[in-house]
Amino acid sequence: MSISAFEGKKAKDVMRQVQFYFSDSNLPKDNFLKKTVAESEGGLVALNLICSFAKMKSHLGLKDDVKPDMVPEDVVLSVAETLKNCSTLKISEDCKRVGRSTEIPNVEEIIEQVDSRTVAVSPLPYNVTIEDIESFFSEHGTVNSVRLPRLLVDKRLFCGTALVEFSDEGEAKTALGKTLVYEGADLELKTKKDFDSEREKNKVEFAKSYLEKSCSENNPKDSCSYPKGLILGFKLKKVSSEDHVNKTVQPKDDASDGVEEICDDVVVQKTESINVENSNESSKPDGAADEKKDTESQEEIVKREDLKEIFQKFGTVKFIDFKIGDESGFIRFEDPDASSNARAAALISGDESFTVKKSVLTLQSVTGDAEKEYWATLRTGQGRFKGNTRGGRGGGRGRKGRYFDGKRNRNEDSRDSRNKFQKISA
């Protein structure tokens, strides 16, 4: 089967996108891809994985739901042929893996360097494209990459400020000193540091205002007396490698990197090529493999101690209503500020969740009737609160489920629905 490289705009888009993934501009901040590179033989990552990223699927004309193992082999090989002449990348002999041609330098230093040569530009039209911005600023210096951060209130929409990375700090400083006009609007240019500072401040203010609004809407005044705002519900979901790709690598329509809002990105960068020979994979005895599997299985189990370690940094944790194997539970704080801080931190993270071992923990507010029922159940000594779970056949007690002498039946399925909560949403 004869495989040829892509041509024209498609080849250009594919080349630039893969260059960006492995560039100094992206890789140091891309936690998933950085980890994948570190764990891969010779630093080469499977091309079908790269092809499954959101922007690549768009450039290659693949469907949104395509996973790495669903990418056609001829597409992978064509991508490899397209990338072979790129000096910043290296391709494996079987044309199925790709990586940087040079090792990544000190991560902290690279991030600092990238930020120092990046300029925040606003106001820009909400329908502006990366190509538009790159073309405009190419007249004022060599553009390495362009990022389009999203609105805090709606991650689907561009916030109006673009981050333009130049080839060096000198060009960025020169751009900052210029008076520029784009489509009739005077542009405001500021450093990346100033942009990050303002955005972080806005995130905190937005989170607090959102929580205050949510609290006022879901906690109407009533005659019942019980502590307000101490309880948080949560759900746990194990994530596979592919789920983690969709969560941490791709743009917001597919995912985010967890450090800063990842947007549609491109990069143009030149680096000298270094050839690296691949080493053969080592084999291990079956017993060692089984032992490693058991160890990994134990490492995936979420315990109360793991949850306490995460949430005690927000304030004193009084009780964690959760046992091993459950898919959901409750955190009870001593102070409502601790609960608010935890929710704000989840909201600021961008996807309203925390990572616990190999699971994603999504917080749920417990307010209004659900909060009242929690305290009523606790105070009447009926045992563990079960939310809006209905009793089953054979003598169930209706909405409050089945309780036996104030204790929960050990054999009872712990995966009952707890859906009387409102998920935090921006």
C-alpha cells in the first residue's frame, strides 16, 4: 500500500499542530502529554493518540468520538510522512510514533521564558481566528503561538483577549510599546504576568459571587434551625487513560490541561534535529507482572484518608461519610467558610472537580431540602444519609431507604443514587 504525505493547507495545519504539542510553548504546561512522553520509549508517543486530540481530529476530518484505536492506519502513516521533514520532530522507523527531536529543558525556566515573551492583547472580536491574529502580529515580530482563552462564565466562548507569544522577549517588549489598532479598535497590550494576575482575581470574584447566588437561591428562609453550608456531596468516577486524554490535553470543546485554559493553538518553531536510537522493551516474569497489577489496584482505591488530605487544606473536616467502594459520599466541615473555599477551588479549577488517585471527584452542593434532610437524618439517629433514595421491595421505608437499628446493612448496595443535589456550574 502506497502512503503519501498530505498536501496544501491540510499538511500545513497538521505540521503546525503537532509541532505545537511538542514545543516549549506547550509541552512544559501540558501535564498529560509531558507524562506520556516521560513514560514512552525514547520519548516517542503513539501517533494514533496524537491524531485523537481535538484539533488534530478537526484537521484530519475525523469524527469527534474517534478514540486512538479507532484512527485509521493509513491516516496515521500519512501524518508520519507529512512530519518527516520537520526539524523539531522525530518519527519512529515504523512511522507510528512521534516525539521531540531535542530533550525538553528545565521546565520552570522554560515556562518563565515563554511567559516573558508573551503579550496579552485586547479587545478583539469574539469571532477572530488564530490565523487572523498571527497574520496581524507577524508584521511586528516572529509569532511562535497564539492562544485564545475562554470566558470564565462560558468556556465555549473566547474571552476577547489573545495571548501572543513572540520568538524572544525583546520582540514582546517592542510590541508592548506600540500603539496598535485592530478593526477600528485601539488595542490594549499587557504582559502575560499582568493578565494572569487579573484573571486569577476575576476567577476568585466570579466563584464567590456564583456561590453566594447559589446559596441565596437554594436556601430560602424557613423556620427550621440547622447549620447551613457545612455539607458538600461528591461523586467519584474512575478515569481511563483515554478519558484522561480528553480531559487534560485537548481544547475546551474536548478537554483542558488543568493548569491554564487551553485553547485553539498553533506554533511555528525551529530546532536542530537529534537522532535517538530506540531500545528494545524489557520483558518481566508473569509473577512480577501480577504483583505490579495488584499494587496498582491498591493504589487506585480511594480511602477516607485520601479525601481528608485533599479537603483539610480548606478547613477542619469534622466527618467524611464514605466507605471504600462507594461512588459518592459527603464531607462535613466545621466552618461554612471551609465548604465555600472548597467549592470555589473546584470552580476555579475549570472543570469543577479534584483528582483523587486515578479517580475524578466532582463536588455537589447540598442545599435547601437536601441539606435539611441530611441534618434531620443525622439528628434522629437514622444512620447514614442517603439523599433521595427510595426504599426497595420487601419493607422499604419510602424516601429514606432501609435502616436497621440506626445502622446501615452491610450487604446493602452502596451505589444508590444520591441525586438531590445541584452540580456547581459556571
